[in-house]
Amino acid sequence: MRTVAVLNQKGGVGKTTTSVNLAAALAVDGVSAAVIDLDPQSHASLHLGVTPESSRLSTYGLLVGQARLGEILRPAGERLTVAPAHIDLSAAETELATAGAREHRLKHALAGSPPAETVIIDCPPSLGLLSLNALCAADEVLLPLQPHFLALHGLSRLMRTIDLVARRLNPRLKLAGVLLCMYDARTRLAREITADVSEFFERAKSTGHSDCWAGARVLGTKIRRNIRLAEAPSFGRSVLEYDARCTGAQDYRALAHELQGLWRDATPKTDGRIVTPPPHSEPALTDTAAAPA
């Protein structure tokens, strides 16, 4: 099982659109995928036409220990499932404030029988306990970014948070890359932002800033502006189901292909055989490590 957290503390950059349509594109390619909706707004769930039957049978119930993952997963298409969110999820951070191992609730819930070959976690637009749970459970982070100057604001803080979680709580965590959404290649600003982000990561790698950034890059796939991406959620469908021929569907299929290629290249091999990397031990938790500043 590969687990990907789709994360950015800024709202409106394409997190939910990417979580849903990347999972759908993987499913079309024959890879089973599960979307874990960790946003109390429930947009990923609604995008796939799913609402939880109750707060217990949602990711809220999962995190507070009222339900198991198998109980809350709902079908959303062939080879595609979703663990829906409920508005009560907004209270989970307060309820878990004094709970033991609160950062690892999602990781423990995903342990055991994998829900799918690939798990996509749709994170809320914040860096609180919900996002921290996603980072502790994930193998890698996919960072959607709008090619706009204000979208770059806070990028350094987000990267420091990912680095802190990788060093203290989840040593296997890596940054898979930056995905540019709502991209318009005709504008000079889009090209300049792409160059600026690429330069940012090159500087970070050259100075040995962080091991978790080692493979960081601006992904070759760009998600172009497309009205079909905005229309699909109102029908409770992924864009691939709503209009498989539109540029939005084409772009997310290209993203799925690009990521699968990167994952194959990153798989350790010995004598032609795939070798599963050894598991990392879980570091001891402290109150200061639990909530990165």
C-alpha cells in the first residue's frame, strides 16, 4: 500500500480536486484507490457522491476510536472507495488534544488489511492535528500549488512542517513533488512561478537542507484550467466519469501515469526482484514533537 497526503495549508489551490481525480485516474488504470477525507467540509466525499450515514461512520469516528476503517469505507466506483468526512470532524482536534499518540490515530487505523493499493488523503487547509495525522500516516506528500504569487506565501513554513514531521514522527515521509493546478501556459506569471519553485527546491537540495526533500520537484504534468473540473462535483462524480474527453480528465490521467512511473523508479530492486524496504521504527512521542510550530 502506498499512502499519499495531498496537502497545502492554503485553500482553493486544488487539493480536493486532485485527491478525487487522481484516485479516479488510478482506478481507471487498474490500481485500486481509496480516498480518506480528512476535511470537515466533506468536499471530497460530496465530490464522489457520498455522505456519511452518521458521524460514527466517518473519519471522525475513525480518529476517535468509534469505528474501524472497513466499517466506514463506501464504494465510489470500480476499484474506488472513499472514507467520508462529517462536520463533527472539526471537533476532533479538541477531543484528541490530551489523547495518547494522537498524531498516529490515522496511521494505526490504516494498519493491518490495506484498504487499497493506493490511499489518497485529502487534507484540510490547515496545519493542525488532522493534517499532522495525514503526514504521520503517509509515505509521501503531494503539494498542489496555484501558479500565483500569493500561493507561494507560506510555502517555506509548510516545508519546515513536513521536514519536522519527517525527522520526529515519520522518517519514511518524502515530498513527492509540487503539482501546478489551474495552470495557463500562456501567461508569463505561470512560467515564472514554475521557475521560482524549481529553483527553490534546487537550492534546498544543493545545501542538503532535508532528506525528505531529496526527490522534490515540480511535476511535469500541469493541471490546466478547465470548466469541467468545476462542474463535476455538482454531479457527485470525478471528472473522468463526468467527461473523460475533457482536458481536466486528460491531465489527471497524465498525472497518474507520471506518479506511477516515479513510484516504479523508486522501488528498490535486487537481482530483478522487488524488495520491500524495511519498516521504520516509530519514534517516541513528546508534547513538543506532537505539534510542530
